[in-house]
Amino acid sequence: MAQTVIVSFGTNQEYEFTVQDADVAGIGKDQARAWLSKEFEDLECTPSNPMGKVLVLDMILNVAKYGGEARFVQAGEWASKFAAVTAVALARPVMRVDVANFVVG
């Protein structure tokens, strides 16, 4: 079953990725979280929670934000991997990562 991940940086700045079963084959929730966690650290993201606990939604939003819109415009390997791990982590048919408003819906 295909899933859709939309990453939005504002009006007219939306990037839609269709994630097929083959794209997420072999990626479990633990592997998805590990990839997000590594990118969170590599991109030197700032935790949203001052107590230091980083939730998966915070990781998704911050990795998209700090990864930058340019990566999504290019729709390359990194953006495809982001979409795949987001699809696995959230397990929804359609996910919208709204970077501008810092919300996932």
C-alpha cells in the first residue's frame, strides 16, 4: 500500500513523495528512528523540549527543517530516505510535515 509524505516549507513550497512498499522493505520502526536520530545529531538540530527528551515527531520536524528545503527540491536519495523513514515511523497513509508551522498532521 502506497503512502504519501508531504513536506511543506510554506505556501507553494510543498514537496510530495509517494512511498511504495518496496521503498520501506526491511525498514522497521527501530531502524527508522535510528536514521532520524543520526540525522538529528549530524545536522546539529536543537531539541524542542528543554528537558532533552526528543520525540519522533520532533526528530521528523527538525531533520526536515535543518536538512533544508533544497534537499526536498532536488528529490534525491536523502529526501526519498526521509520520506521512507517518516512513513515507517508514523505508519499513516498520508503524512504532512509542515516545517513552517512546526506540526505533523
